[in-house]
Amino acid sequence: MAEENSTETSIICYAPSMITTNGVWQGDNPLDFSLPLFVLQLTLVVVVTRFFVFVLKPFRQPRVISEILGGIVLGPSVLGRYDKFANTIFPQRSVMVLETMANVGLLYFLFLVGVEMDIMVVRKTGKRALTIALGGMVLPFVIGAAFSFSMQRTEDHLGQGTYILFLGVALSVTAFPVLARILAELKLINTEIGRISMSAALVNDMFAWILLALAIALAESEKSSFASLWVMISSAAFIAICVFVVRPGISWIIRKTPEGENFSEFYICLILTGVMICGFITDSIGTHSVFGAFVFGLVIPNGPLGLTLIEKLEDFVSGLLLPLFFAISGLKTNVAAIQGPATWVTLFLVIFLACTGKVIGTVVVAFFHGMPVREGITLGLLLNTKGLVEMIVLNVGKDQKVLDDETFATMVLIALVMTGVITPIVTVLYKPVKRSVSYKRRTIQQTKPDSELRVLVCIHTPRNVPTIINLLEASHPTKRSPICIYVLHLVELTGRASAMLIVHNTRKSGKPALNRTQAQSDHIINAFENYEQHAAFVAVQPLTAISPYSTMHEDVCSLAEDKRVSFIIIPFHKQQTVDGGMEATNPAYRLVNQNLLGNSPCSVGILVDRGLNGATRLTSNTISLQVAVLFFGGPDDREALAYAWRMAEHPGISLTVLRFIPDEDVTDAASTRATNETDRNMNVDMKKQRQLDDEYVNTFRAANTEYETIVYIDKVVSNGEETVAAVRSMDSSHDLFIVGRGEEMSSPLTAGLTDWSECPELGAIGDLLASSDFAATVSVLVVQQYVGPWAQDDDMDLPDSPVHSHDQPNAIYGLEDPS
């Protein structure tokens, strides 16, 4: 027996005093002490993981790939092959501390997964998602069972059933959070296939947990067959206590805390301690500690408490502690243990068959539900996503000696390859049918006065909603020209599942929101639906775009094109402070605005929000605004005037159009200075634009001569200083300035203004009006006209709008209709 011990296990001696060092000046080596060594290991794990995240970002790989790769690189497969590195950075004596901390991180991460997962969503997924999930699990499970006979070693002390269960679960499981991230990267999260795969993955996750608990119970019951039964009974009792005792207790805590108030520190500490207690209980009864944490997370009701816990824990746990778990998995993975061509053949065969099995199973079920074969194949590939649950299964199997080094390394590589190949294959295989949209009314100027105006409103936070609703009401929807409003809530795609679950908006109104993102969406939707009910000739369609800020403009542009929108309104990245100044809320909003201006398929308006008629929307017949258009010339200014002209038809709107005309001396001087061909071409272009300006302004004046609420003023100025003085003279008497961005126009009237502009995306005049030292009470709308191949034609009819057409799916881009 002693001889057997010496060959199979290592005995490590710990010195109790070797926790912290006395310092290098005392002659101590910090790496001989557990705390400095742990800090170094943690830093190394995070740095290597982040490096792989950065390297694999262009290939659109999920973060779990980087974390597993980071672990493999630090382990015996790559760097650990060098004894010096392995014995210095990851010595045997440090593994216990590392593994303990990794399991603490895992415990809290699985608790958060439970908090974020809504059981009601699983219950409401419907038969299709349920059957697809089961169809995608059965075949890979059978394949895993078949291979367990060829892979099991004869000397194993465990039964074949346990081995089958471990391999079957590892091959058939789908990682819900990883899948959500992949779908968002591929812009599929809001498509029908995205919603089905998310629902199926949720169901699959639930089954995987049940099977994992069963596998652990069987693995740990070597001595007696009754032990497994006791583990099952006590696990069921634990779940019952959580549901019928713990959940009511937590509901009581929520009721005790007034709405809008923060939860007391005592309650939060109580719940965080409860995670460890549940982990301890499930570990004691024979299932894994993470099972207890996960169940405890599941029984916490959705709402403000779950949101508070997620915000307090998520970044620390998933950013710092969770990579430790993957590093530990990597340290246990020795690729060199996979010996002989036969094992490598088996490896690739398992990858191919398990992947194909899930695809075939899914295709068959999808076919019965009337889905095309290509969509079924895509669905099957997406459900092959592996992640945390599989790594837990493999680690437990390794710890329980169900899996040896070779099998463990094989299964880790299978998980890595199967998840890694999904994004490129799905990108090639599945391209959602993109209609070539060649609609012509891409500007307000080109939209006929008796046709519907389609506006896309982009919103980051509920703060901008009142002003935007006031602006839309002032846009004068009528029976002759109704307004169709697409309200797009822009949500940043983070690595967390909480941002994804907003897509599963199957809640009935009145139920608490799942997280802050969903709560904000609820506020935004409710405000616009309330506006739709109280305003005439307005149709509102709420949608959500979830993507990284760097590609968010693509979602906005494709939606605008898809819905044939004429005008996009997006908030400025700065908000007004209490003292009247302007401060940036999120620098990333500015990036979205700049990208949108450069790529938009229609006209764009950036709204500098300083309030319109107070904070709440007034009734349509009492809205009263003083609007001013500063007209310098060019396509952007003509578009600004076109929008203001529409607003001026509203009985409560007074419009002042101030047209700035350059002094004749300035015009003559510009003509004489045109020496080279470029300058002469510019002069020709300016004359053409001036002619177009004159035509449009004369049409506007002729149509509005008898209206007392419309005032037109010509203002002759000769330089930038006089322009600024003229603008300042009228700032206090208006509620809203509408100006053109004037990007393509180089006017002597704005000369010198761009030299000190903070935000060039607003143009010279827009930047002046939005600056902190300007009027504190006047909102500004900076307009850029779409100038493209279709901009000059206006003879194409629009298709039916959602006001009249009911056959369009209401949630093509995100939130399903809350009703």
C-alpha cells in the first residue's frame, strides 16, 4: 500500500509561518511564501488571459477560448514543460491555495449565473426550443457513451455508468453565456434563429446541471450503492429548502427595503455568506459546492436585489477570480499525455462525431418544426458551444479520478476546438437574407408633405426621453403626414449574460425587471407608448440593439435602411449639469455619433439636450416652442430648414429663420483669391450651392408669407466675429436652435470658428451653440443631410408602414412587443 501511495500521490509539507515574507532585504525570496506567490500567479493568469483576448478579438472568439488557452500555455503543455518555470511560478505546494481561490471564484460566478437566469424564461420557451434542446443532447450523449467504452482504462475503480455519464454530459452540454456572446458578435442575437438557440441553450443548461449532480453523486459513491440514493434524496431536500424556506426569506428582505432605497449592508453580507453556506452543505452531502451556489442564485427573485448583487460582484468575480479556474484547468491539461496516433485519431473522431451528432439531432427536430435545413445546421453548430459547465464536469471527473490525464487533456481540446470553430463556420454558412434596399426618401427635404415621415430615435439612457418626445410632438404628425417612430435602445455588449437576457423580454408588464438594462428599457418603452396613446397620428415601435460601441453604428444603419427611415435622431454625448455646464456622460457615445455621421444611409440629427419646455411632455394642443434656424447655406442647412418648415405647421410653434449672407466685399475677395483649379472648382460648387439655397429659401418664403408665427431675417455679416455676435444676440429668446452641420461648406462667415471647436462632429455653429459658455436653456439640433446616389430622386413610393401593416415581426432587432 505504501508503495502504491509513493507512485500515485505526492505528499507536500506546509510551513504555517510561510504566508508573508520579511522582504528581500532580509534575504527572503518572496516566491517561497504563499501570499506573494499567489499574487504573482493571479497577475500572470490575468495578463496572459487578457493577451489572448486581445489577440483573438479580430477572429471574434469568445472570452472562454482565451481563458482556456491561457491556462494551457501556463500549464505543462507549454511553459510548464520547463522545470525552472514550473517549480518557481507553479510549484506543487502552491496548487492548494490556487485551487481553493479558483473554487471560491467559481462558487460566486455560478451564484451570479443562477441570479441572472430566469426560470420563467425556461418555462416559457415553448415546445420548439424544448424539443430542439433535447434533440441536440441525445445523439452527442449516445456518442459520448459509445466512446466511453474505448477510452476507459481497465484499472479504473468506477463503474461504466459513471464514466458514460461524465463523457456524455461533457459532449452534450451547451454553454449559455458563451453562446449569447457568439450570437451578439455575429449580429444574430435578435433573429429568430438567435432566439431559438438562446432558449434551447437555457433548457440544455438546466438538464446539464441535473445530469452533473447525478454524475457527481455516482462518482463519489464507491463504498455503497445506497450512498448514491442518499446523495439524491439530500440534494432534493436541499432544493426544496431553498425554494420553500430561503426564497420566502429573501422575498421578505425585498419587501422590508423601500422601493428605490439601497439594500442594507447587513442583508447583502447575509446573502454572500449564504452562498458559502450552500456550497458547504452541497459539498458535505456529496454533490459539488457550485451546485449549492447555483441553486441559491436561482431562488433569488429577479429585480433590484439581483441587480445589486450582480453589480457588486460581477466584474471582480468574472474578471479576476474566474480566469483562475480556467488556469487550474490548463495546469491539469498536459497535451503531451495524448500519446500515439490512435489517441489523436480518436480525438478528432470524437470532435467530428459529437459535433455532427448535435447538428443531426437538431436538424431532424428543426425539420419537424418546419425550419429550413440550413437554419437547422446553423442551430446545431451554435448549440455545440462549450464553456464553463463542461470545464466543471471535466474538473470534477479528474478530481474523482473518473478521467485520467490523457482523457482530461483530450476532452479539454475537444471543448476548445468545438467552440473555436463555430464562429467562422456559422459566418460562412449562415448569412441572413439581406434585401437590397434602394429606397429614395432618405432625407426630410425629399419626403413629400403628404407622406409618412419615418424617424429612428436612438436612446442610451431614459434621461433624453422627455426632450425627444417634445421634439417629435413639435414635428407635427397629422392625418396627411403621420410619423412612424422606431425607438432604438442602444445597449453595450459586455461579456455578461445579464446584458443578453434583455432579448428574452417575455415578461408581462408589471413584473420586476431582470437588471438595470431591462429596467431602463421598460422606462423608455413605457414613456413612448404613453406618448403614442395620447398623441394622434403617431406609431411607435420599440427595439433594442446590443453590440459593442465600436460597431453599434452598423446596427443603427442597417435598421434605418431596413425600415426605410428618413431621419435618425441621436443624443449628443454631453449632458447638461446642474450649474448649466456640459459634461461628457460616456466618451463611447461620441464614437457612435461620429461613426453614424460617416456611414448613415439617411439624414442624421444630433440633439444637444438642454430640455424642451421643462421635463415632461405637454399635451399636443398646448405645446409652445420658439424655434430658430441659423441658415448659412449648403445641403445640411437646407435639411435643417426642411425639418423646421415641417415643425412650423404646428400651431404652437413660432419659427425664426435667420439667414446669414456674406458681405459683397467678402464674396468678391474670395473670387479674386481663387488662383488654382481647386479653388476655382470650389467657387463653382459654392455658386451652385448658393443657387440651390436661393431656390429653396424663396420657395419657403413664398409658401409662408401670410403666417405671423414664421419670421424670416436676412443678416449680412463679413466674418466669424460678427457671426458669433449675431448668434449670441438671439440666444435667450428661443427654446431650440436647428442648424446644419455644414461639413462640406467652407464659408468665410464661419472662418476661424473651427480653430477652437471642441466637437468637430457638430460643425462650427453647432459646436458654438453646444459649448458650456453659451446659453444654458436652449437645446440644439445639428442636422446632416444624406447626400448619396438616391438623394436627388423622390419618385419612389414607400411600402406599407407598421401603422397599417401587421404582418411584420415586431422584434426583428430586439425587444419583443411588451404587450
